[in-house]
Amino acid sequence: MATAVTYRRQCAEAISAYSGTGYFHGRPWLRVLFEDVPRELFTPDRVWWHRRDETGRYPVLDRHRQPDEWLKAVYTPDAALITQIADGAVRIEDGPTEASDFTASISCPAVVVDMLGCLSPRPGQRILEIGTGTGYSTALMARRIGPSNVVSVENQPTLAERAERNLKRDLGRAPLIVTADGEEGYLPRAPYDGVLSTACVYQVPPAWLQQTKAGGVIVTPLATPWGPDSLVRLVCDGQGGADGELVKPIYFMKVRGQRERLKPWKELGWPLWSSYRISVAADGPASIRTAP
């Protein structure tokens, strides 16, 4: 049976082979982080696989019953492992399920890498993370900028407590984990050099814009009129507004307060993502325009 280190290295090699921009390309520091952090430490012993099996259900992977299959899934580059369905109403103890109301996961390695690379935090910067989840992305960030410079907000107390335990085991200490509504940010530690959200929004919360320094960066999945969400990178103006770009299509779970779909934009047709720019005002929804 392959070891976690072997699977981690193979996963890094696979992500390095991805074509296009992003991921590890031009970011050697990011690959070092990825190979240093034990993703398996942040993955629950039992998770749902994100694709249906031949019975039409989402199968459960059990670390103790299927150790190699579980570990291989942890390091599958494009595999998100589901840790919660319907806010916990569907129990993993009940086994495979047809329910697809996913409300928490450990995001797939390639997406975690791409989002952190898009933010590109520098050592010593202060970053606000929205959605601690299992703490895996938090650990990568903490190793890059220092645990004391990371503030992570999680709205579910049980997830926050578990993530804090995971981070203490990995780092010896945990960054500040706040149990609160992520849309409100965390004012006591503001202003931030950047915000990284691991949950999708239809409207960028004003608190994120107001709590980010001029020139600071917000990276978040954003719902679009086209079907898939888009990863967006915004540069803040320090006055509650921001301007940026649509990076690439992506699929993410929505923040709890924005699960009811809003449609602030007219249909624009299927996009070439790089051909659009996005602007966000302090008092309104995002606007998308073709790039000049």
C-alpha cells in the first residue's frame, strides 16, 4: 500500500502537469507548501465520494475499512470529499445516500492550490479566510504567512472545533478560529491584506470590501448567470469597492445566507472568462463588463 507521502507527491506531480495558468505554475513556494501539509490529517475518517456509484448513490469511503482507497481519494487532484449533507440532517453513519444537498466538504486539491495561488499571500500579511471547514486550506495559509496572521471564520461550531484540533496537531498552535457568520468578516482584526472565501456568493458581502486594505485582494467563488460559478480575483480600493477579473469556471457550495439564488445580472451568453471584468460597489451587486 502506498504511503501518504507517496500519494501527496503523485498528486503534486499531477497538478503540476495541468495546462494553462494558475496551480503551481510560477509558484514554487506553493508546491513546497502542498507537499509539507498532510491533507489526510484534515480529512475525516468517513467521507462521501463526490460522484454517484452504479446504484445512483454517493458511496462512503471509510479510512479503517478501505485505508488505501480512502487515502488515494484524499490525494485525487479533482476530488472534493463531502463531509456534510443538508447541514448534518443526512448522517454518514447511514451509509451511501442519494441526497445531493452538499453543505460542507474538503475541497479538491487542485482547487485549493489554484485559489491560494490566485491570492498569493506573502509572509507577514494578514489574511481573512471565510469557511474554515476541516482546516486544510487554513493550514496551508498559516505555513505561508504565519499562524498569528490568519483569521478564519466558520459558522458551524462543530466544524470550527474540529478544525482547531486538526490545526493544533499539525502546527502546534491554531490560528484564530472564529465561530460567526462569515459574511460579516471579522472586524476586530481588520484591515486585512486579503480575503479568501471557500464558499460561493451571489453578492460580495460589503464587510469583506470594507475590511480589506486599499490594494488588498479578495478571492472568492462567485455565482454567475451562465451556470457554473466563477473564481474571481478582486483588488479593493479601500473605500468599499473593488475591481477585478473572472479567473475560471468553478463549482462551490454557497454561503448559508445566500443559498436562495439571486439574479442580479442579465444573461450575457456563454463566456470566454478572460474577456470579462468585474466591478463591485459598496452598496450594490457586482457588475460584469467586457474587458477593454
